[in-house]
Amino acid sequence: MNTNNKIKKYIPVILIIPIVVIRGFTTIYPIVITFINSLYNIKVLSGIHEFIGFKNYIDVFKDDKIISSIKFTVIFVVVSMLFHVLLGTVLALILNMKFRGRRFLRTIVLIPWAMPAVVIGMAAKWGFNNDYGLINDLIRRFVPDFQFNWLINTGSARGAVISMDLWKDLPFFAILILSGLQFISEDVYEAAKVDGANSVQIFFKITLPLIIKNILTLCIPFTLWRLTSFDLVYAMTSGGPGEDTSLIAYRIAMESFTNLNIGYASTLAIMLFVLMALFSWVNIRFMNKYND
Amino acid sequence: MSCTNNKENKKEVKSDSFEELNIMHIEADNPEFIKYIDNISKKLNIKINVVPCPEDANNRQAEISTKLYSGSTDIDLISVNDEMVSEFKSKGYLEPLDDIITKDVLQLYPKDYVESVSMYKNSIFSVPYMMDIMMFWVNEKYAGQSKIQDIKNIEDFSLFLDYDYGTAVYAYGGAWEETYIYNDLSQFINMFGGDYYNWNNSDTRAAVIFLHDMLKNGYTSKGQMIDRYEQMEQKFIDGKYGSVFMYSGAMNVFYNSGKYGKDEIHLSKLPKIKSLTTNIATWQYVLNKASKNKSAAKRFLKYISSKEGCVEYSNAMNQIPARVDVILNEDINVPDIDTIREYVKDVELKARPLTSGSMIDISEMGKLFQKYLLDEITLDEFCYNAQKIVNRNYSK
């Protein structure tokens, strides 16, 4: 190998060094520091900073607040993702139909997604209010004496949070599925129709197999976003009633920025990070298997 | 709004002096407050910069804690409430202010309150400038309907609560969100003669049961369990509540709504259930120990704690000053000041029960009490856990 070739071999390495350094500083360094912090009891308000090893990791499983947060996080992610897939696919199919105003509908359907979650949360807090909210106002047009406090009862509060999450992100999910639908040639559908296939058969035998990879791919970031979602709950319910709508990411934010309990918050953050990495790995493995 | 974008948010009040002062203040966005600070700046010849802090109590406390803990020198004086002073005073982040609130000056404030909230190990760490007195407000329309014009005692109050005012309107309204319900809880414990630090006390339990039964009997709304003061005030103004307990600082809100008056919303005497005691809270200035402008800060504090300074604040902001002598004797521009003076003269003014972990404790107590109100736990379970919360951070 001559000198020129040797230099050429190192050029790519030299060129990627800046991005590796930046990435290392902005991603790896915080992860390492968060892990180190998770081994300490750091309570800013009490001035405590002491090494406690893995005690925080053990305490997590004894903490009722965390158990409650984990429960709701599981419900939130599973229910929300289920409806994302079901309703998102239906909405994408509607948007893929040929009708007047289709372009307009495709545009306005994205408006909720473009709004900040905190704004939606604050608006939803008033929207679900018994006295001033538009939800009960609408219901009272049909049932005049209707009185219900949506955000006071556990079930309805959880339902309200999930419905607002769907209202915000479902259209975006649908638009991304729609992009997959648009790659399916019209000829395929016409050939199926000629062969006598009905709409249901066309959907299950042609459309779904061709977009399933799209849906699975979309499920990775959308699930991860649900796992790290905190702003909606922060603005809408503050985790209440009690801890019943306290998502795990909300709990981390509270421990970290309100209680200034940095060590414990770091422990929760590391555990969530591991869970997310694990989920992504399983999902990617599943997709690879599906490809094979 | 965050305190961190200081360059954008900083409101500068210019002066030719070399001395400079940076104040983080809850009212920094209020033009009246800026005018008031401008006047002080000219009087004291100090260049004063005012930066806002977050509206949300939790965010505000976290941001100020972080600034003090990190030894930041960009802020000299901070306006804080009782909860924050109670947490900070023992941590060593604050400069003692014994040379400002001397023994003579201390007599002019509600002494027990200042000793309880501002003092730690015989040193004073804050200078109160605005007082909030927990007061009883009544909607005259409800009083007229129930024919209980003057709620003097528990019997009157019970009759007032028991009257049927119609659908979706309630005899009593509160802000029972987890971090606000503490105010009603401690106020009723005061009136029942109980002790917030002792949950085995029969009077404490009587107050808790009374609040529980108000909800159970439909005298008050379940919906208020997510309400903070802004929602409660709006509902009271809209005539959905017959009575509320609310701090005197809300006077401007009610007055400016055009609903304050003898025929509508008005202040009423405190009903005597067992004890004529009410909570007070103040907003106060604390001096950052890491401050590099301590001399200017102390000159400022000396002025705002003087009679002239108190009157000037009160007239500029239409709020009650923290000094009792000024409330009682000076000509201050606060609506219905005579009724407020009656409270100051006739009612025992008490500091709210606060611990060195106030914000977390208040929130946990609120969540726990909500569970009891919703019958998710029993009275005994509530009291047992409430005692645990109190014991954790409280040392008398």
C-alpha cells in the first residue's frame, strides 16, 4: 500500500471525528453522568450528596408512586398505540380515497400535531371542565342535566389523557401510513377487482401486507415518544387524581426539576433508557425476521 | 415564563449611581410594580434590574433553589413566599438580615409569624413586604336566599351550607388541587381549634371530617379538586359558589371584576367555630448569600421595611403591607380596608404550618387528603399517613 492510499484510508475517519465528538458530548456524556448520578443520593433541597451504590434501583420497586406510574405508562402506551394503529390505518385509507376536498382534508388533519403538547394540555384542562368545558357543553345539548368531572375520576381522567394524546398525534401517524399507501400501484387493485376480490379481501390480502412494514417501523418512534411523553400530563392533570395519570417520564421530571431529587430521578431515567433500548432492539429484530 | 432568559426579560430601572441591584420578583411583569421600583431606584440612587420568575409554584421553587444552591451571583434579592423561606432558611444559602429587622422593627410585624417563618437559630432571613390574610368571602345572593345574613358560628355556617341553592351551584367553593387544598385544610383546622402537627388531636380530626362531609353532602363541588385559585376565583365571580376562604390578595381580582360590593361578593367576619384564628402568608425578600451587591440590597430592604416604604408599596400595588402598624394606622389604598383592619384587630393571625420540606410535603398531604375525600382511604389511614408526612420534616 503506498502513502497516498494510506492517507485516503484515514480521511473518512478524520472527517467523522467532529461529529463523533459532538455526538459523544451531547449523548454519551449525559448518559454516563446520569448513570453516575443514579448511584448517589443527591437531594439539592436538603444539601445531601452521598454515594449509595444501587440502593436507588432497589428503592424504585418499593415506591408506590413509581409502581402507579409504571402501571399507567403501560396502559397509556398500549392503549394509545393500539388506537394509533387501528384508527391511523382507517384515517389513512379515508385520506387515500378519491373525493373532493381531499387535499384540504390532508392539510387540516395535521393541525393538532403541529400544536405544542403543553398548549393542548392546558386547553384540554378547560375543555374537560364540568362548568366551562366544551365537552360537557356539547353533551348538555342532548342531556341538559349532565354533570361530570372528567379529570377527577381515575378512569375518565386516564381516558381523557389518552384521547388527547390520540387527538394530537394520530393524524401524523395516519399521514405517514398514507405515504406508504401511495406507493401501492392502482394496477394491483384493478387486477384484484378483475379477479373478483371484494374490498375486505383487497384490504387484507393486498393493502395490509404491503403497509405492515411501514406500520411496524412507525411503531418504534411512536412508542418511544409515548414512553417519554410528559408535557401533556404536566399541563392537563399534573399526574392526578392522586398519581393515577402520572406517566413515568412525568415522574422523572417531577423528581428531577421539582423535588430536585437528582439521584433518584437519574435512576428512573436510566431504567427508562434501558427499557427503550430493549424495546427498539426487539422491534428491529422482529422486523428483520419479518423481512427474512 | 422562565427566569433564565434574563437578558430578554430583564427590566432595567436606570439610575446614575454606581450601586446596582438585581431582583428576581414574582411581579416583574406588572407595569405598576416597575413604576414602583423606578421610584425607589430614584430615591435610593440604586440601579435596579428586575427579572421575572416562573408563575408555577413548583417551577419557581425549583429554579430559585437551583440558583441559590449553585452559588449564582446574578441575582441579589429574591421575592419568595412562606414555603420557600421555610425551606431555604436552614440551608445556608441566605444572608441573615438581623440588622434590617431589628428587635424594634420586629414588634411592628406579626411577631409570632415572623419568628415562625423568617427566623432560624435566632437569626432573621427574610423581610416580609406584602401580607395575605385568609378571609371569609360571601356572595350576598346566597346569604339572601338562605336568610343567613351573618354567618357567626358553626350553626349558621351549617345552615348556610345546607340550603338548596339549585343545580351546579354550591354553598362553599374551594381550590382543592393537590398543592392548594392545604390552605383550606389548615384553615379549617385553625377554626376547629386543632393542630396541624397532631393528627390524633380530636379537633384536628373534626375539621377533617367536616371538610369530608361538605363534599359528601354536596355542599361543595367534586370538580374543585383540580381547581387552583384562578379557577375558584372565576367560579366565585360567576356566582357558582356562595362562600369561599381566600387570601386578601384576591381583593383586587374581585374588585376589578365589578362584582365586589354589599349586594354581591363581599368580605365577611370570620365565623367562630372554636377558635377565631386565621392563616396569614406573606411575600418576602431574601438576600442571596453569594450576592456581590449586599450593601445596595440592605439599603433597599431597609427602605421597604420602613413605614414610608410599606405605605408606598401598598398604595402602588393596592395590597396590604406586612407591617401591622401600617395596616391599622396609615392611609393605604386597599378596597374595604376597614373590614381587613377588623380581621387584624380581632382575629389571631397565624403562620401556616410549614416544614423544611414544604413543597413536597404540601403536595403529598394534598394527594393524601384527596384520597380521603374520595373515600379511597379511611379517616384513620389518612391521619396515620398525614402524621408520617408531618413528622418527616418537622422539628418544633
